[in-house]
Amino acid sequence: MAGSQSALREANRAMVVETIRRYGGLTQVELAAATGLSAATVSNIVRELQGAGAVDVRTTIRSGRRAQLVTMARGTGLAVGVHIGVRQMSLTLADSAHEVLIEQSLPLPHEHRADTSLDRAALMVVDLLERVGSSLGELLGIGIGLPAPVDVATGTISVPGILRGWDDVPVAQVMSKRLGVPVFVDNDANLGALAESRLGASRPFQDSVYVRVAHGTGAGIVLAGQLHRGFAGTAGEIGHVQVDAAGDVCMCGSRGCLNTVTGGPALIETLRASRGPLTMADIIGLARRGDPGCRQVVGDAGALIGTVVAGLAIAVNPQCVVVGGELAETGETLLAPMREVIRRRVPLNHIAPLEVLKAELGTRAESLGAVLLVLESTDLLTHWFDDQTGS
């Protein structure tokens, strides 16, 4: 009987730790609701955790009333999120309470290779830690987002050809060997979906789709509050849905994929005759300032992406679609055509109509999602508490 009670206490404690870690900070009332535990049980567990230095408790205001906000203590460790894009790398250093301590980004050369980019990432991780007065010893792990499907079990890209110079590279193993900490790797759209579902626009929903529209288009799917990656990580690869049977050949080897029509290079080429050589940043800036040609191209892309997203929405029946990535910075120029196509093509659900929302975390979503990937993939915090209490 004593053993079963001890096991129950440990299970309840682990549940509270995991819930705090997932949401970053909750009041004790919110913790009780999220875990299904009684208020008294939550209070006792929080008191234990606070006594061991695993959580911090401070007074906050909820609905006009004072409440006790519980967050993971800074001493339980730090996490770094790295988003390695097609032309840019972004890093976010945060603590286990989801508080961002420092961020940095730098441009990457065209078709950058894994070895040099991972070397740069490792150097930047060490630099960020030094700038906040911390060390690798405080780092729980590193999350890395890549613009390609990833087999999270091996930390490698699962579809060759999509990210040149990265095929067959065990990214997690290579980075872990460089810095001596756990490394977790995932597709960047998946990480955007994770961040928006925990901290952003889709937080109120259990089932959501995050659409990342940038150099290419991808989707991350969250079902019942958990990422749905599919076998070897290819779920949500909507950029490789065929939209033009006679179109250009895609990086994946197929013809007429969505990315060949709405991806950054395609938009730049479409505008070349009328606007001259542009970058994606140029197109976004001109569209926001009302340039009719750029607005037309972005709107056309939104409508076509909406057609593909509508098919995905019919298949998985999410409560909301959240749109992020660079091109989402054009706002309703992109979103309005997407929303209209999705409204027309997805059967109306009168109980829970599908919402199409702009991402709240902007271009930070992927690196923040990489931080969350660390915090939700490792049980180091639980082991840390066990070491402190001797249990």
C-alpha cells in the first residue's frame, strides 16, 4: 500500500512538472484544471517543488483576483532553439519557464552545407550562453528546425534532394558531439505549429494546422494537443502537392509541386519582367506598401495555397488554421484569398466553424518551437528534481 501511494505521488508530481513545463507558467487553479488533480494535491506538490528549488511561485492577477503563478525555476536549466532556414539562421536562448533571454540571427549563403552551418550554430550557442553569464553545463539541450521533412528518431532529413548539402547527415548526432548536450531535430513547420499551439494563436485549440509560407510552403499538424509527424516525418509536406501537371520539376523530383508555383524563387521570377530583380524581403515590403503587382502575386499565391490547405483541412478536420512564415507579414494580402478559398472548399461545420488566423509569434515561431521541443522531449528536469530530493 505504501509503495502504491509513493508511486501515485511520483506520478502526480511528474504530471505537474510536465504541465508547467509545457505551458511555461500556470496558476495553481489552472494547474488543477489542466491535470485533473485536486487543489489540495496541487498545492502540496507545488510546495514540495518550491522547497527543492524546482519551481518559482509569485503573485499575479487573474480575472481581477490575486493568484499564485507557478513557473519552472531558472536553475532547472536553459534550452536553445535553432532555426536553420534556406537563407538565414535564427537562435533563441530561453529558460525552462519559457522566458526568452537572448536572440540572434545571421544570413546564410545560398545552398549552405551542413558542416559549416552546424559549426556556426555551435559557436553561436556558446556565444549566447556567455553573453547571459551561463555555460553549457546549464543547457538542457538544443532544438534544431530544418526546412525539410525530418525523421526525428534519427535526426536526419528523410527525403533526399530537398535541402542540398544536408542529405544523410545525422544532424542531432553531429551537433551533440560538438557541444556535448542532447540535440533534437524536427521540421521547421512542425516547430512553428508547436510554438503557436503552446504560446500563440492556436493555444485555445486542441486540433490545429500551422501553415508556414516562406521560401517554400509546409504545414505542421497538431492533433489532440500533440504534433502529428507521420511516418518518418513527412506529414504536412503540402509544398510537394502537385498543382500543375505540366509545371517545373521540384527539388523533390516531382513535377508541378506547390513550391514550384508559390515558393520564393517562383514569386521572384514572376515579378522579374515588371519589377526587375527582387528579394523576398523586397516583395513583402512592396506588397505592404500597396504595390499592385506584388499584391497580385502574393494574393494569387494565397489562393493557390488555400486550395491545398483546404484539402488538408478536410482530411484532418482542425479547429483552426494558423498562417505564419515570412510571407504572412503581408497580412490580409495573403490571408484573405486563403481564407476565401478555404471557406468555399471546406464544408461548413456549424458546431465549430474552421478559423483561419495569422500567427501571433511571427518569424520567431520556429526557433521558439525548437526551444519547446527540448523542454518537451527531455525528462532531465524530472531527474533533476529526483536528484535534489534523493527520491
